[in-house]
Amino acid sequence: MGLTVFDIDDTLFNTKAKVQVKKDGKVLKQLSASEYNSYRLQDGESYDYGEFKNASLFAKTSTPIARMIAKAKAIIKNSVAQGSKVIISTARSDMDNKEIFLRALDAHGISTDNIHVERAGNLNLGSSAKNKKVIFRKYLRSGRYSRVRFFDDDMNNLRSFLSLSKEYPNIEFSAYHVGKDGRTKTIR
């Protein structure tokens, strides 16, 4: 049985939400999802993820990346037929309205009846890569999967995922870097 994992931001959808960088209560910068992936907080700075928790903002402003949505839909359909599993692992934490968020996914053909959305942002371990690694381990520890593949726009997340192959040598790992246009490149 296989496990397929998709990221959301800049992988399945181009999103407009910004992470605010604050210091002393003032907004210093607003970062896109891709800028956030490489930004390092300076002394006294903190992140405000308010826009990434806003389900209405996601539903109204996120645009699907057609190539990846088509790939996800096909994989979900095949996985259901074959007994495999598909999840979404996002760096986001809980949304302020779960139903609006799930309806937005459904509206673009990502059937939430057949997938689970893992919110890595709830773990607060310091980075998206560390948070997602905990989620991957949860599934891999089950012993149910002989292969696992992961689609993400962030190379740090992909490298972290691939590092798990040492812990789970009997599982085949495949990692795919997703470009802005939805084209994928295999990462080794």
C-alpha cells in the first residue's frame, strides 16, 4: 500500500495569505509562503500567522495550480480504488473555520471525503520541515506503507522527508519539487 502527501501553499494552490513579521507590536514585513520558507527571524521578531488561519481568505483568494490539482485528483481516485492513502500536510495550523476551508478544497475537486488534512503548524517545533517530519513518522510507523511520495514546493521539507529513508529502509521514498507552474522535478 502507498501513501501520497501533498502540501497546499504554492504546491496545490497559489495563495495570497501573508505571514507578518512583527517586532515591538509593529509589522516589519509581510512574507508570501515561499518567502516565509527561507526567512529567519532576527532578535525580537515574531511571526503572526493570522492570514494563514483565515479560511475565508483562503477560499476567496487562493487559485488552484491546474497541473497539480489534476495530478492530485487522479492520485486520489487511484488511491481509493487501490486501498492506498492520500493526505495533505500543510505548514498551516488550524483554520478559523474548518468547514469553509474544506468546502474550498472540495470546490476544486480535492474530495475531503477521501483525504485527511494534517496541520503541521499546530506542532510548533521550530520549522515546517521539523513539524512535517513528525507527521510523516506517524504514518510510516504504522507499517502499512511500502512506498511513500511527497509533493512540495519547499526543498527543506523535501530534504527532511527524504532523510526518513534511513529510519525506514524498507519503504520506497519519492520526493517531487513543485515549481510555480505545477511542473514537478524528482529530488534524490
